[in-house]
Amino acid sequence: MHKWLKMGAYFLGGLAVTSVTAKYILQRTRNFDWLGKKVVLTKASRGLGLVMARQLIDQGARVAIYARTAVDIDMAIIDLQSHIDARGGVGQVFGSVCDVRKSDSITDFIKKVLNHFGGIDVPNNNILPPERSRLNKRGKRSSAP
């Protein structure tokens, strides 16, 4: 039971961080020109992250996303590309498989984004790596195991 409570707390914490990030990005959109900006979005293959990707694409951003599986990234790319096509071709999307639990995978993803877009203007991180987000028994952050 304790494990489920812990997982629920992580989920709610991640949801809160993503919600605050989305609100911040949408508020900044009013005062910021996203046209042509190269944005890396984490956790954007579904849910609120996918909504954020659509919003940025609507503003003309070039959005890079990832997922742990090829199926998930393919579904997200199809969704975002159809959104782009329906809006008249504004914005771009790039996606690749990346497992954020593995540093080599993250490095490969960033290299692919740099190669595809030629740079990154706005990195966005909605998550903490698992080794940084663990809490000890007293509810304080612990060092990586």
C-alpha cells in the first residue's frame, strides 16, 4: 500500500509541475514570439505535454518531443502532424525515442534535435530524473542511490 501512495504522490507532483509549466508557457506566449523557435518539450507524447506541443505549434514553434517507445512517439507525431496540416502548415514537429533513465539516450536525443533543427532555443523540462526525485523516509530529497 505504501508503494501506491508513494507512486500517487510522484504522479500528483509531476502533474502539478506540468500544470504550472503549461500555465507559464501559455502566459509567456502572449508576450513572446514563438515563430520559428526551436523548443524541446519533455513528457509531450501524450496528455498535457501533447497539449502544450499543439499550443506551441499553433504559435509557429518547431517542437521536438520524445517517448520511451517507438509506438508512443509515432502516435504523437501523427497527432501533431495532422494538427499542423489542419492549421495550414504552421510549426514543425520532430520526435525520437528516448529513455530519460539512461544518460546515453538523452545525449543521443539532444544530438538528433541539434542535427534536425540546428539548435535549441527553449529547453523545457517538466520532470526530474528519477535519481533526483526520490524522497527519503522523512520526506526530504535524498541523493541518487
